[in-house]
Amino acid sequence: MTQRATNTRSRAGCLTCRQRHIRCDEQRPTCQKCLNSNKLCAYPPAVIPLRDRRVLQKNALPPGQQAPWALVETKGPTMKRLPASAVIDPFDSLPIKMPFRSQELYHYFYQTGAAFSVAPSNANDDCVAFATLDEHALRSTILIAGVHYSWNTGALQTYESSFLFHKIESIRTINKWLAASDRTSFVVCVRQILTICLAEACLGNLPAAETHLSGVMALFDSHSRMDCPADSTNDIGSELADRYLLLTSCFVFILKSRLEDFKVFLATQGIDPRDNSSAEALKLIKSWHSLEHGGLDARLKAMRLFPYFFAPPPMHRAPQMIDAIPILECLQVITGAVDRARINPTPEQRQHVWNDGGLTRLLLDLVHAHVASFARDDKDKTATSSFSPMGTKCPPSKSRSLLYSSWSGLSAAAELYMYSILGIVDSGNPLECRLLYRVALVLKRDVQQSRGHLTEFANCNGESMLRSLWFWKVFNGVLTLYKHFSVDIKAVRCGCEGELQDLYRWFRGCARAWSGLSRKMHWDDVQCELAKISWPSVLPAGEEDYAADLWAGITFGGLE
């Protein structure tokens, strides 16, 4: 008696092979069995495991059902409609799977470029369009799209399944990279973690966002220990990673400061939000969208351009210098609001710091400047002016000249200025020392590359805005590090204390060199120089003497 042959089936096989009761080789997008028999190959939609859903979010809704697409087979003499159970992802040509209404979410995000007047004139230059060329950029784009939809409509529920699917896949990919210690994936791994960090912060989960930031800094540490210099700038990918870190860390900590100040303000109104859950935080975040006129639209415009930080620029264009004046004007507006809050230190006045619009405009100007720095030529730079605040073209004023800076150097200096001088980054709490080291390292690189601006006064009748900007960057670096070692005792106890000491001495030497060449020794003269860029007229009690003591130590020795 002949024994009947058994034929096991794969659970991950295509639907066509399952219906034919044959073993599938699971090749995508078309398995070999379907290819040989000239049949349409369709795979079932991905299913998020229950354990992953529980770990990710306790209050997350389970993924919804994906509406099936009716498929028609056009090959052969007759048209044959597949059964309703044969569901196929129409985005099979893309580098990642797009289940759970991911296609709709992507199209929503793409179309907001026109809706919010931030789409470039050339559709081929749209960051959301060319993100489809890279699997990790596309997945990050979907996550940002989910946050954008949540802020725009007030709820993520419609696309929550799509968002959770891509979030889980991002975490799985990151864990694989970390387990393999793959140095070649360092840059893309950093960008992927930062995207999750941004998404968590925007959805109210600030503790998780800070945890992700800490993880990124640990990744930078391990990368440098593997003979990969932390300040390497040999490729555009590293530059984009640094820029994305600056944007994300500043965004997250300012969002945290605003949330804490808003809770204090609500307490003065008899409202005590004791619930510290992410759901309550998200509720508070959405409640202040209506407090700042045009603020939500501006933030949504900026968010639509976030993929420019993790999607590869077209033709691998090298970043160009940017005009620093729009960003510095934003800092001056913010500084004025902080001055008024310091003169009248009430929770109501503190809210004006956030609701006056300066910080939102700064976010949009930073993103716009980043986009403009990768423009192809002068013609494209004119086109990218459509990314300016409120979506109107804002060519440089004929009454002033441009003030050039690298994007990274200006952004690093601005973050340190808002942290150590204005006290609105993480409410002035000590920055995680590895993050401080990274930001200061980026600033050092910029100051070093633009050191020629230190001597520009010789050709400009003793005055130069470039020289003033250079010194402003240096002073923000040296004052931040001085405060770190003088006040932030707990933050000092970390593995990069020696490197921070070296950076402090380096910035101090630059400040001393500026003092010698400019012949400005007194603190009053220094404040006037700093005020040309941005400097508060009101400093908290003790801060004035603190900065003056620092300067005295720089010019007359000491502070070693």
C-alpha cells in the first residue's frame, strides 16, 4: 500500500497557494508557484501581534479591519474576479508594506502640502514624494503623518492602526540594528529613533520621548567608541542626523516647558490637572492650539516639512549657508517676551511667552531655512521662499544684506541660548550631559569653520555683523558650559565630563581671542555686542553677576 504524500502549508504563504492547497515559497511580490502557473499572487494583510500592541500602549485601540480591494485578473482569455478574502496591498511596489489604511494616510499627508501652501513648485522636490524611495524615510513619514492628522483633526483614531503598525515595525528594525551593532546603519537608526521620539512628544508621552532621546545619545556614545568619530561630517547623512537631533531635542524640551507652564497657569484658574497620563497631556496640548492665533497652522506647516530631515535630498545636494536674520529676528521676539515675563513674573504673563507666536515662527523658520539650504540653484532658492512663515514669499529685504551662517551652527547656538539664557528649554533644568556635549560639539565645528569672521572687523571700519554673530555663538557655548560645571552638579557626573571640560576651555579661548582683537574688556561693552544679535535686557537675580564674573575670568584669567 502506497503511503499518501503529505504537503505542509506555510502560514505566511500567499492566498492563491492556500486556495490551491499547495506549499508557497513566500517570495514577494509574486511567488514562484503563481508565476509558473500565470496566476495572480496575493498576500493577506499584516496582523499586529497582541503582545506588541499591549507593550506599545496600554490605552491603544486594537487595529481596525482593513477594507479589502476587489482585484480583477486581466491575464488570460477571461477576466476573473478573486474572492473578497483575497486582499492585496496596492503599494506593493513601495519598499515597505502599507496595510491598515497606510495608503490613505500617506495621501492625506502628501496633499496637505498644497492645502497648507508649503509644497514646492516642482513636485519632484517634495520631501514626501521622494521619501518613497527609501524604506526607512517612508516609514518615518507615515509616523509624522499620523501625528499631523491627530493635531489637525483632534484625533488619531481613524489612522491609529496604520500609525501603530509602522511604529512597531520601526522599533523592530531599530532593535535588529542594535543587536547586530551595525555601524553602517548608525545614521538611519538615529533618524528612526528621533522620529519615534517626536511622535511620542506630540502625542503627549513626554517621558517616553525623553527616554528615546537618551537612547539616541547612548547610540552616539557607542558609535564613537567603535572608531567612528562623533564629529564626522564626511557625508550628508551625518549632517542630516545632527540637524534632526537639534530640531528634535529643541522641539521636545520646549514642548515640555510649555506643558509645565500651562499646568501652572491652569492651577491659577482653579483647574488642577493631576492626571499625568499621556492622554491628559495630549488633551492639554490640543487645548492651547486655539490660544495662539495661527499657531496651529504654522506648526502643521512645519511638521509637513519634517521629512526633509530624514529623507535623502535629491541628487545628494550638499547643504549651503543660510541667511541667519529671520531666525535671529524670531529670537529677538522671544527674548522680548521673556523680558516682559521677568519684569512681571506671573503665570499669565509667562503664557504670553508661548502665545505671542515667536517660538512657533522660530520652528517654521528653522525648518524653512533647512529646506532652502538644500535648494539646487538660485532659481530653486527663489521657489523655496514659498516655505516661509504663513506660506507667503518673503525675499530678502533690499534694505539689508544677508547674514550667512551654517544651519547647524546657528541652530545649536539658538538652542543653548534658549536653554541657558532664556530658560525656556526644559524649563532651565540641566540638559542630559551627552546631549549637551553633542550640541556643543556641533557648535564648535561651526565656530571653527567660520573663524575667519573673527578678523572681519579689520576691513569693516571696526564693525562686522558676521563677527558679532561669531562671538554670540562662542559666548553661548562658553556660558552654557560654565553654568553646567558651576550649577548642574548632578549633570556633571557622566562619562563625557572630560570632553565637556575640553570644550569649555576651547570656547573660552575663542572668547579671549575675540576680546583681544576687538579690545573690548568690560562686561557692559560685551552686552552691547551680544545685543546686536539677541540678548535679554532683564536677567534673573544673580544671573547678571554670574555672566559678568564669567567674563572677568575670561579676560583677566582664571576659570580653569
